[in-house]
Amino acid sequence: MNEYLSQEKSIYLQIAEMLENDILRDVLLEEERVPSTNELAKLYAINPATAAKGINLLVDTGVLYKKRGIGMFVASGAKEAIRMRRRNGFFDSYLSSVLEEARRLNISRSELISMIGDNYERGTKES
Amino acid sequence: MKGLSRSLRYFTLLAGEYIALSLVIATAGFLLYLLRSNGANPEAFPIMILFVLYLFLIIFSMGHYMIMTSLVIPFNCTRKSLFWGTQYMMLLIAGTICILLGTYFGLVTDVGLHGFFRLLPAIAGMFAASIGLGALLGGIILKFGRAAVIVMTVFSGILGGIFGFCCSAFSDAGIDTVFMTFFSENARWILLTGLAVLLSGGSINYIVLGKSAVTR
Amino acid sequence: MSTGKLICNDLVKKYGKKEILHGIDLELEPDRIYGLIGRNGAGKTTLLSTLTAQSPVTSGTVTYNGLPVWENQDALDHICFSRELNPLIGWGANSLKVKDYLKAASIFFPHWDKQLAERLVQDFELETKKKICKLSKGMMSMVTIIIALASKADMTFLDEPVAGLDVIARDAFYRELLSEYTETGRTFLISTHIIEEAEDLFEETIFLNDGRILLKESTQALLERAIHISGKAEDVDAATTGLAVYHPEKLGRSKAVTVLLQEGQCIADGYDLSSQPVNLQNLMVALCGPDSQHSVPDSQQNTPDVKTGGRKGR
């Protein structure tokens, strides 16, 4: 939370992503209440309907669940579920554009693979 | 008429302010009159003041309609409520002035209250005429906005001129008696004429106001 | 809190011989924040004025909750149009002191919230003893905003509320607006030129161009179907055949266009193109600017200008 919103992606997707990031960073713990739609709307100066859409997206993917009358809570196992889903989406989110650009620059398959292999330690920070 | 009570409330507030303004003008007139005339003639004073106030009411009406359409209509006062609220306010002002005049007559002048009541229909008629004229001019201004500035300037000029004329003219003994006689003898006709002006001016104003738009 | 809609049908407004609004149909629902976007002279103020009975319509109807709004206190009690105060004139409402202006508002608006007005006056550091005509442009905007918020009207309209406000004040206004909206569910319709800042607030956006509604749509849905395509000119043209294309930009062999997709459409694959999202401001320039000349295929040409992707324009 508290990141700036960008123009690159739909706002509700960014809201969902930011909440997921916070779950991964232990800013939001499992079984803890997440900020309400109105609180998020005020925080980001966006329309509450947009904030609601972001939250509902996470409810649909099982990351959040609703406790009637109280609010939205982080589901247990959400952290692992998010990691797993992002793992599965890793290719589409990151790799496919890398491959496209590599193709455009005529970087060969073996060149690309050795590039990754040589720099693996250097590239990854403390997770 | 829903919303009329709010209009009446607001215009009572405004009436208070304008009555205070009228008193200031009357006092200023009185002082000027004392200064300029040789031997203050208390009989003449009310007539002079009345003329001044009649003209003041006309000018005030024009300004009033100009202000009100851009002020209270954006606050969702219906044009009907604005119209009736304004007439009510004018009545309040005129009524208060009459009461004060009556008091003055009774306490200060020779003709006293009796004389005042004989004059009253004429006074009321003149007030009705000035309210009606003010409404008519207000309506003209609403319809032909730019004329407003010209009309107001002209009338202010006339007011200033008559004010000056009154101060000097009425200091001469006799003119006041002429006017007083004229007013008392033709009181009923003056009243009727005044009411006719009020009705026609008011109707035109009502029609124009009813279609008016809020402009910048 | 009423749950009525403000609906106008075939609203036409003429000033003398000049027709400003050409048959507007609009439906405004409760509990929404709408953005009204359009060029100067598109007719935004005229539209707001006629919707709120501050100006008479030339023809057409405007109703709130089924009741005509013209001279109807029952309908007007739920409406507030806080107009921009004109800094150029010294007469009229501008000759009043701020406190007298607010006092008048408090008498006429039936749901006026005095505490909110007082709090806002304090927060914005408004000098209430000053005459309105003597205020700075920013302070005049503050007065407009205070009237709108404290009126507590179910349908509140603001015409360029942030004109003259600095960045910090604008931010404060957006937050105040959101706070009020989330608490009360009032409908706000805001016309603004500072589009980029405000687009996140608008659940729905209305484009008014040359006196016509160009589109009225959920902001997010609208932005999802707008794409900025750029690359080699022939590739751009090939990839966008059959699509509604606006605002072509050319330089040498490169070309860029703004595309508005209808439901089910997409950019053709197989071309090396950059596609970028479009924000509301860029979209407005693309659709309403002087270079907006567009090609919309005949199959999509049933109403003038733009159709909304699959949903009705109302």
C-alpha cells in the first residue's frame, strides 16, 4: 500500500497487486483485516467502486474473504497461493516480453541462456 | 408555495438591512436639510424625505433584481418565491417608513397624526408606484442586461439632482403646503394610480422573471 | 436521502439563434461520481445550468425522480449547482461578503450542514468578512466548493471547482469530496479541465463535444478499450483496419493512432507495434481535438460520433 498509482494498468488491478505485495511482505498477515473499500478509496484518492473491484478480484481468487458486518480478511494460505499463482504467471508477465525483445535484437537461444546462467547470483536480491 | 417561507425569511433579513439604510439616508437628508435651509421647516421635511425615498426604492429595486437572480436562484429559490418574497420585502420597507413618518408627523408637525392619515393614501399610492416602477425597471434589466448600467447611472443622476433640488426648494416656505394640499385632496386618485402602476409593473416583472436565466 | 435519478430527454438549448445543446439525453443515477469533460464552448456550463433549472430549456424535459425540475421546489430541494464565481464582475452575488453569501445559502438549502461549512471555512482559511469580488481566484473556488459540499444535496454539480487552486488545495478538495461521497452516497457531477488528476475519482465519464454527448461510460471500461498504437505507418494501418481510429500522428515513416475498441474487437496480431494504455486526458485530445479526424467503418456508423462498446450511451 501507499505506492503511487501508475497510468500503465487499470487502477483496480494495481490495487489488487499492491494488496498482494503487502501480503507477501507481511505488511498484511493472514486472518488479519484489510483496509475497507472506503479507506482504500480515500488513501489513493480513487472512486470507491474502483477500490471495490480490486478487492473483489482478490476475493474471487481466494486471497481475501468477507466476514459479514466486519470487513475483508486475508485468507489463510493466501501468501503461498499468491506466490504459486505468480510463479505460474511468471512466463506471461515477464519472460515472454524478454524473449520478444531478445528475438528483436537477434540474441540467440544459447546466448540468452548463458546470459541468465552467468548473472543468476548477481541479478537476484534478498527475497 | 413550497419554499416561500425560506424566501420570506431571507427577505425579512434583507428588509432589516435596507430599512437601516433608508434611515441613514433620511438622517443624512435631515442634517443636510437643517444645514441648507434658513429656519428648518419641520412640515416640509417629511415630504422631501418621501421623494428621496421613493426614488431610492426605485433604484434599489433595480439593483435588487440584478443581485437576486444571480444570488438566490442558484440557491434553488424558485422565481415565484423570489417574486413574492421581494414584494413582501418592499411592503415591509414601505410599511416601516410609513410608521416612522407617522410618528414624526404626530410628534413634530402641526398637522399631527390627523394630517398624516389624510395624506396616507397618497403616500401609500406613491410607494406603490415606486415599487411598481422598480419592478418594471428590474424586469427591463433582467431582459436587456446591458441597459442596466445606463439606466442605473441615469437614475442615480436624477436622484442626486432631485435630492439637491428638494433640499433647497423645500426650505422655501410654502412649497410644502402646496404639496401637502395636493396630496391630501387627490389622495384617493394617487392611491389608485399607484396601485395600477404596481400591478402592471409587477406583472411585467413576474413574466420576465419567470423565464429568466442565471448568467455569469 | 432520496434515490431519484436526474433524467433529461432531448434537451435543446438555444441562445437567440445559436443552438448550443443539440438534443441531449442523459441519465444520472444516485450514489455516483461523474466526470464531465469537454472543451471550452462545448456547452458544459449550459448543460449544467439547464439540468438544474437555472436556465430554461428551449425544448426537451428535465426531471428528477420523475418530477420536472423547472420552478419545482420539491425537485430542486435535492439539487445543487454551485456555479463558478466570475472574478471579473463586482456586482450581483459578488458584492456580498462571504459570510452573507453563506448565510443566504444556509437559508435556501433545506439540508444545509452548518458544521461542515464552518469546518471547511476554517480548513481553507477563508476570510468571511471579505467581499467575494475581492477574493483571489483560488478563494472564490473555495467558496464554490463549500456551497456544494455543505448543501448536502442528493445531486450536486460543480463547474470547474478547482480552477485557481494550487496543487495542494486541489488534493485537499479531492479528498474532501471523496470523504463526503463515501459517507453520504450523494451523486456528484464534476466538470473539469484538470483531467489527469481527477480521472481516478470518476466512476463514469461523460464527454461533451460541440453540444452533443460523445460518450458516457464507466471510466475504467472506457480506458480499457482505448489503445494508443504506434509503429511503422503501414503496420499501424493494417493492424487497425475495421476499427474506430482517431487522431493520427505522423512523423516520417512512423505513425501513431488512438483506437477505441468495440466489444469483441482487438488489434490484429503479427505486427511489430507498440501499444500503450491511454489516459482520459489523451483520450479527450484524441476524440475532441482538432486532429481527431477519424475513420470509423460504415458498419459502426449508426449514431453520430462514438458508440460505447456494447453498452448503451445513456
